[in-house]
Amino acid sequence: MDRQEPAGQDPQDLLDVQPMKIELDEPPTDPMDTEVHAVAEPQKPKTDIDSILPLYDDMQEEGNYVFKWKVSNYNVLRTKEKEYSPEFEVAGSKWRVLLFPRGNRQTDAISVYVDSVDAHEQAPDSDWHRCAMFAIGVMNPRDESLLVQQAAQHRFNPEATDWGFNQLTKLTWMYRGHESIGGPIIEKEEFIVIVWIRVIKDETGVLWHKFEKWDSRKETGFVGLKNQGATCYMNSLLQSLYFTSYFRRATFEIPTENDEPSKSIPLALQRVFYNLQVSPEAVGTTELTKSFGWDTLDSFMQHDVQEFNRVLQDTLESKMKGTKAEGAISRLFVGKMKSYIKCINVPYESSRVEDFYDIQLNVKGCKNLKESFDEYVAVETLNGDNKYQAEGYGLQDAKKGVIFNAFPPVLHLQLKRFEYDIERDAMVKINDRHEYPVEINLDAYLDEHAVRTVSQKYHLHGVLVHSGDLHGGHYCAFIRPGPEDKWFKFDDDRVIPARHKEVFEDNFGGEYPMARPGVKVYKRYTNAYMLVYVRDSDRDQVLAPITNDDIPEHLRVRLDQERAAHEKQMRERDEAYKYIQVKVLTDDQIAHHGGFDLWNFNDPGAQISTFKVVKQDTFNDFKEMVGRHFKLSPQRFRLWTMVGRQNRTVRPDAPIPENDGDLSMEKIQNKYAKTSNELRLYVEQMDDPFAAKISNGISQKPTPLPIRDDRLPGTVNDIVLFLKYYDPFTSRLTYAGRLVVENRQHKIGDIIPKLLERAKLPPGTPLRLYEEVKPEMIDLLKPKSTFHQAELGDGDIICFQRDLSLQEEEQLPSPALCDVTGYFDALRNRVTITFKEKGKEREDAGVTIVLSKKMNYSTVAQALAKEIGAEPEKIRLLSFTHSGVAPRSGTPIKFSQSWTLELAFGPMFQPRDIVPNEEINGILLYDLLDIPVAELETKRYLKVTFADTQNKEHGPFDILLSKTAKVSDVLADITDKLQSDAIKTERKGSGKLRMFECSNSSRIVRVLQPEDAVSIIKEGADIYVEEIPVDEENLAPGDKVIQTCHYNKDPSRGHGIPFTFVVRNGEPFTVTKKRLQERMGMNEKDFAKVKFAVIPADQRYSTAKPRPIEDDEVLAALPWDGAVLGCDHIDKTGRNGRLGSFEKAIKIFG
């Protein structure tokens, strides 16, 4: 039984969770009285079902009922744990009340639930359910004004047979009353339980479903997309594009036979679309984001759906060129609009037609989609002081506006839910109510001269929804996949049927409806953000089903093979309980190890023989399997268990005795490796070239393997040791085999002749012997000590080397590696670092170097300088990140000789195993400075970017100045760089330089004068130096210098370098644009996509629609007064951030 109160705080889910105040039929006598006072004859509260339990507009009721149950002798009833009421029937289903007189796990409470009798009679795995809205109340049997009730809703099923309230009200209030009730409920140990219940028709099959065992493919025929962290915005758009069948078909038409998914956007998208079509479970998008060039950090950044859509469309459009799919995006999503100025009194009109991929509509001030369209095409009259300068006619009254020449088959409408609030000085989300219809007719918004071969009637195909605020939230999509009126909600990996209300009313925004008097009104932060409409005349073609013939054969074959392999892997995982994984180590594998211990069992790349063994197979069966694999007779080897010691090493422990041969492998694991999920064994071979035996101090080959059926202390005195030889001249550690010492009382020095033989050293060569205990403990052994005194036992490792003379030590190439201790110390501190230059983290693979954690700042810089050909003293190291983590933007590491690479790793870093591999341990960013990094501590450091006359960046450059320096010193430094060709650019300006500070929104904050002190510049400020254009120095009468900025769609979304520009007296904008193109340094194709507008000074950061500029306008004639010339185009750098933390500029690198 479910004893939980209704979860969630949505007012629609929890209708009334407080004790109900009495609602009088008549208002209080005193109009100034705001309290409800007790009166001698209280009025009856409204207890009809419509007052207590109003029905939602979009719900269909199957039946309702008001049930009353008089409870008597409550003092006796309280001795029972629970009590059921008589049954009652509603809409063909049986119900009853479940009462816990003493409370259900409560003190001082009465617990009451509605219980479905039919639910108890269903099979546990049955799909049977009933959805019900209900309220439960307790009432004084003689005074109906004394009433407490709460309401809820629930999906009753065999797993949740009852639902209600753990604490309907306090028991003390029931007896004594309370000010919120007015008096006691229980009188003479009697009270009445009332249940108001409505059984609701479950139209979608998921009403109030918990989705604990939901199978999207089985229940809906569709699957969702997995969220990588914050990719819900991408998932919503991809689902919308997927169900735009024409787009999916065009994507499949891009040739990708020879592509790699992680490097090819078309192939990665094809794979996502195909998997959405056939996969039984949610589809991953990691390959797709990797093909974008994104890292893990990008996948945890929230982005704007509409911006992502445009960048993705641009990228795919370029990939489709020269293929069968070329032009598909334009045919599907591109419409045409005309901006015009038409004179009222003379026959003159200026107009410009341009393409659009989507339409941005205002939400603020508009109640619905029609009002937004009306505002978009609203005509502005230019008269009075704002008359239009018409060519050949002078100043004229005119009408100015926008009209549509053609709408596309698929219309993307972005509702402008985010804008800059000038009073708050911050971006805010607009949660105002804004309604949209299921169908719209846009014929009225077409230009009178437009081609009207088809009706511009559209049906809603998708709604992309944002829940949350500016700083984050969640996206989902409601989509109608086909022409039928059936909606589904695509919420990341879950797909469920949706009701009409969920698609429309719930996403209009505004306040929650059905607010009751006295109940707090809640704002809705979930609302539509992007609408997708499909034109009726194109629906059959746009939404035509995808057939197998539409899918490239190579894609189908490849993914079917991958799916089969995945299914096989899943089956093996499901059957894994039947098997044991056994890793078997041989001397040959040890010989190739070369690191600490005998093997690194935690290294996934280490090649070791691994066997998948049925648990019920006997150990003898397994031993035969091993013999066949290594081509050994079972009589010529035995298997030792390998166990993990307390010092985190793994060594051979004991041979498995022959009398365990009939035990099952499951029992072998339980006996020798119970705490491990795998069994690790070592193969000890007879007549092994790696083996030798010491008996009575004499070295000899081992005789047949000794019997060691019991490993009890004292029963067997011989031990098996493993040998490693270290050569300090080559810094190499090699495996020298194993050694059987027959008696632990032998002296360690007795084995020296055998060691010399193994190392091929002349007899009598002095040796030094060490025990390899653990990475940080390499102990020197005394030759005169016995093995027993040195506590050496089975599986221990002895490392040996020549005992060098002082003269020999001086000849070593690496003095720090003169002995075994030094070698293991270097191995333990060995790290592999990838260095990446700041600003090139994505494009550049970087330089990978093996270093020591003990290296200081200068040593690390020297190692890097050697690889990249730089001056080490001018390398500045920046923030460190561990492997698998995206590099941060780069916080400088303070230059200090006491800093070591170990400090960068931090105290939490512990290598998994000490092995000589090339695994990347981390990433270090670096900067190449123009001055030694040590000088930064005593002087003022500025990072300055030079912008040439074509608005292109050079640098940034590191400039070191005295703390009392002035801006003129910075300009002099940049001048030197220009003259010495350190900045390579064609000089087209006046020769004079100026410096300005740029804001985060890409506006010129202030121009710094040469006499200004550099101390007024804030740390981290974006500083630019530019050459003053010649035309600014030679202004003609009537010319003006204005500020120009770059933005994308919205003035608040600035990017690029702002610049000043001269507008000439009498020059029409068609001519001005040619100079602008040169000033912006853009090619014809990109420049053709730029839209120009005047952004008034008081709207510079607002989302109000900028005023487009007509081709025949004269910019010098406009009253700028702080206004800005805006250049609207996509930011292709991917560097500049948006205002606020809601999202960052998107760039697809693939």
C-alpha cells in the first residue's frame, strides 16, 4: 500500500493542501472586517462536488460521487490499526475509504485514504488502472460548517492501490477544534468522513503515470535522445528535424560511405536519425557532438535552440553542396521578406528583398500569435522631423514597414522570451501569456504582388518548450509526427502521449489558471519558445514516411551490425552470472611488463590471457583449457593464485593443490579470490628457461615441481622469488626470471652467482640487491642476511644491479637514475602532459611530453620550449586539468621556483599503477609572452589586440609596462610591432593609433586618451588598438563618425570587434555598403547575409526590433545621437559570450 502524500507542488496537482477555511454564502456585515468571525448560527460551507473538486476543462469525466461515512465510537475504534468503510461504486469501479484511527506512522494525526477495491483483484503485472481526482474531508456530524478537507489526484493500479493523506488533520484539532476550523470535528466520539471523487477518462494512457517502467518504443512507437548533461535543447530540435521527413531524407542523401562518425557531421546525424527510426531504446548523441568538435564541457552548457538551429543548418547546407541534397534546406525552411519605404504623396518606393530562415516574434505586449505578426508587419509613418529623403523628390511623408513575399513550407517561429531589462541591467525571461493556434492563415501578411499559387494555411507541427529562467532550465518538445491530430511529448530519453492542454494551455505562459479566492497565484516558468508550422499544401511531401530505399545501404548495414554486436554484448552481460573471468599471467608477459610489480591488472590496455569459464566447470577442465591455449601438458605446469596484498601490490601467493582438481571454478574462486570479481592466476612451468633453483647454496635447474598441497607454516620451507635486473647505463629494468630457494635459512648472498649468470655479468662482479616492496618502498638487502631474516617469501621481487664505482657513477647519462631506488622514484613521479596554447585548445592537438611531477616551473618550461621552439623564460603556464576533463580558460600559475608539477595535480591525485605507459595524465595550457614571465610580478601586464582597417584581429600581444605607464606607452609598443612586421598587416590607415576598451557585449566602452594612465584599466579588460582610418582624419562637411557593432539576431547578442565608421554626406546606403564591406573585410557571400539596422541609444541593449536600413537612405542625414549602426550576422568565431550565464555562443567546428 502507498502511504505517501501527493508529491509535487504544482497547484494543478495539489488542489488544496491546507485545512479549508469556511466560505460564507454572504459577505461579512462589516465591509471593513477582513476576518471571518464565529457567529451564533454559522453558515454552511459549499460542499457540492463542483465547489470542492472542479473539473479541468480538458478532462473528460467518466463518473462522480460524493460518499459519506459516519464513524461512531471513535474511542473504541482507536484501538484498531485500520478500518475500512463500506464499499461504494463510481463509473463501474468499486471504492472504499481506508482509515488509520491512530495515524499511519504519525503521532497526533488522522490518516485517511481512498482505496480501489478493483486494484487488489488485478494481477501484479496488469495494465489495469483508474485515474481519479478526489478530496477527503472530516466533518462534525451535527454542524456541517466544521469541516476540514484536502484534495489530490492519483493513478490507481495494482502497485498503488490507495492514495490519500498521512495527516489529514491533527487529532487534537479533531477533539478540541482550531481557529482554522472553528470548533471540534469529533462530537460524542462521532464524525463523518466525506469523499468527493471524479473518475477521469485517461485519453492518452499516461495520465498521472509515474513512468517507472516505461518503454517508449513499445508504448508510442518512438524513442528519445539521451541527455549528455545539458543537451536537452539539442535533443528537442533534433526530434523536430527528425520528424520533418523531407529534412531527414535530404540528410540521408549526403554521401558518407568513407566518413568517420566522430569526424563527419552528416554521418553522425544520419546515424542519430537511423537509430531514432529503429532502435528499441533511447539514442545517444555523443558521436554527433564529437563531430561538432565539442568536448565534455560543451555538452554541459545550455544553449539557445534557435541559434543552434541556424548554425547547424548553415553547416549542413555547406556539406550538401555538390550532392543530391543540395538546396534542400533552402527549399524547406527559407522564405522571403521585403523591407520597404513607400512615399505617400509621390510615386517613389525603396525596397529590399532578403531571405529568412525563421521569424522572431515579440511576446511582450502581444496576447497571441496574430498580434505578434501584426506588430511585425506594422507600418510606421515617417513625417514631420522624421520625413524620408526620397531620391529626386526630397523630403517626403512615407510609410515604412516589412511585408512577406513568400513563406517556406516549414515555418520556424521563435518567440522572444529573453530580453535585456535596462532597469535591472540584466537579461530576463519573459513569462507573459502568449497564445498560439493549431492552425494559422498567413495570406494577409503576403505582399499584394506576391505569387499566390497556394494558400498560406499552416498547421502546428511542433512546440519547443523551455522550463526555467535565464540561468538555466530544461527544454522538451511536443510534436505531432504525422497528419493525424495526435501529439507526443519528447523529453530527452522519454516519449509519452500528450493531451491537447499540455501542448497548448500549459505552454502559453502567464499564471496558472483555476486559481481560487484566497489561494496564492503562481507564475508559470514553462512556456513555448519555438513553434514549427507546416504548410497544408506541402504536408504530404514534408511529412512523407521514410522508406528503406531512402536510407543509404552502407549506413543500414553498418548500424545493423553494430546493433547486433550490442545485443550480443547485452546478452553476454545478462548471462555473465554463469561465467567467471580468469586472467592468467605467464613469464613471457612479465618479461614485457617493465614496470612496477609483475603486472598491471588495472590497465585496460595491457594484453593478458583472459578466459571466460563456466562456473560449474571443474578446475581440472580449466587447467586442460589453459594447457591447450599455451601448448603445455597439464603435468608440466601448475597454477598459482595471485592475491592483492595490503600494500596494494598483486603477487603469486600459493599453487592450487592437485586435490582441488575436482572442485568447480565457482568454488575455486570462493576459496582463493572471494573478494575479487575475477580470478587471477600465474603459470609456473617445469623446465622453464626463466626458472632456477638454489639448493644448499648451489644453483641448479628446478627438478619436478615440489608438492605443496598444504601451505601451513613449516610444512614447506622453499620459496619462489621473482628477479629483475637494472642497468643504470641504459635506465632499463628487465625481467630475470624466477628463483626457487629451497631453504629460507640460506643467505641472500648465496644467489649472487645465479644473478650474475642471469644478467650475463662476469663472475665476481659486485652487486647491490633490493626488495621491491611497493612503489615508494625499495629496500636495500644485506647479502649476509638469510631469506628468513629479510622476511622474504613467495611472490616477493628482488631487483639487482652492478655496484658502481665513483668513476662509473660519473659516467652515467642520468645521475638521478643511478640505482633501482632512483629508477622507481622516477617511474612513480612520471606523468604524461599534453600542452596546448591558450586560445587554440580545440583546433590544436597540442604537444605531449613525459615529465616528472618533481619538475619545477623553469624545468617544465624548458622541456616545453625544446618541443615547440620557444624561449623557455617567455612561457607562462596556465591552469591544469586532469585527463578526461575539458581544459579551463586558463588561470595563470604564479611563477615560482618552489612550484612543482606535483602541485598542479593536487593532493587527490594517485596514479592507478606505476607502469611505463603513454597515458595522458592531464592538460596544461600555456601562453607565449613577449617578455620573461618572471618580470610580470613587478610590472603592469596588458594583453592588447590590434584590429586592422578590415576589422581583423592580430594578437593578442603581451605588453609589460611600468605601473606608472600611460596609454601612449602602449601605442608606442604597438607602433614598434607594426614597423618591425611583428604585426603583419597592410597599412591603409592614417598612421595614427588609438586604444579603446570593449565591453562583454562587444560595444566600445570608452576610447582611452594617450595621456591616460594604464592603471585605470581593469584587470582582464578587452583592450584593442586600431589605426585611425584616413577618412576620419579628413571629414568633409556633413560627414559623421558613428559607432558600428556586430550582433546576431538580437542587439544584446554582440560579438566581434566594434569599430567606428564615417558616413558621408549625401551618400546613399548602396554606396556606403561597399565601403562597409571593405571595412569589415568580408567576402561577397558572407557580406550578402549581413543585415544592417539602426540601434537607438536607449535600445542599444534591448530586444526591441532594430530599425532596418533601406538601400537609398543617407546615413549621414540620420540623427545618430549615440545610436549605433548594427551589423546582424552569425558569429563564426565561437569565442564571444552572451550576456548572462544562460548560454554561450555556439560554434560547430566540424
